[in-house]
Amino acid sequence: MIDLHMHSTFSDGELIPAEVVSRASVAGYKALAITDHVDPSNIELIIKNICRFCKEMEGLGGIEVYPGVEITHVPPSLIKPLAVRARELGAKVVVVHGETIVEPVPKGTNMAAIRANVDILAHPGMLTEAEARLARKNNVFLEITARKGHSLTNGHVARMALKTGAKMVYNTDSHSPGDLTSWDKALRIIKGASLSERDAIKMQENAKEIIGR
């Protein structure tokens, strides 16, 4: 399985990056991105250290590890410059913390992320049809998530994606060891959003597309 939204102790995760990778490898993951939360205060520090870690992990452990970020709770006007800066610093996967219904995310975050051509709009909450259509046009992937709370709108996100043709990706948004999911559990979560096993397989292909950019 490929998971492109995971956290470590560099933000609010419980595990250091090495243990994230170790546990994911044992759980059968083939590739992952460590995408800790960033804003203007820490983006250089996070990416520098995660890139160094990923370089050290090359060829080890039977799992591919990519450096990433999750731009989180920043004013929408800052999303594009932060996304550009993240890529300049070496982030392979740029995620934006979308307008989940369980946190006070600034209004306009979803659209700003899509207009910034980030890789993944995470847990986008009550995503509008216009946002989904632009996500399709800009090749921004919409997240179906295993994360408690954020997953409450998976069904709505899936419906908007299917209606507009926007691409989806499945991620765990892992913060602790218990957040990792087996493929069987991932399928149950995806099917719970009224999607099919075929959709689940397509999401894994979409994840490969992101890391292949």
C-alpha cells in the first residue's frame, strides 16, 4: 500500500520518522510520504530534516520514503507561496490541510490549495462542486481519509469526485501506531464512502502518479 499523508514527531505525530517507516514496512506498506505540519515558522526546518532522513533511508528497509509537508491552518493567501517554497526546498509531496468540518480551518483554504496546484487536498470537508471541478482541471488529488473526525465527510468528497471526474487518493493521516491500516481495513473505509474496490485500486495508482511526477 502507498500512503502519502503521515506525521512524525516533527509535528504532532507520536513516532520518530524511523519508527513510522519501520511500522509501516511491517504492516506491508510499499511507499509513504512523511508530511508533517508546516507554516511560515517551520517549513525550512521540517523539510531540511525530512529530506536528510529520506536520503539516509534510500535502499533500506524495502520501502520507499518521500519527503513532504502538510501546509496547515495558514491564511489562504499564504498557501501558494508556501507550496512553491516547499518544492524549492525538496518536498516531493505537498499536501494542504483542507476544510475539515471538525477543525476551524480558514474559509477559502480548499480553493486556494487547488489554485496553487498542490498534490493533495487533504480531508476537504464539504467540498463544493466548483472546487472539485477545478481540482480535476488542475490535477489536484482529493483525499479519502482514515482519520477519525476528518473521515466524516468521505462520502460527500467521493460523491463530488465521481460527479466531476476529480482524482482521489486514500491516506491514513497517521499520527500514532494504531492509525496505520491494513489493505483490508482500507477497503472497508473506502467502501464505506460508497466507493468500490476498483476505486480503491485506482487510488493506489493515483498515489503512484503523484510520486512519479
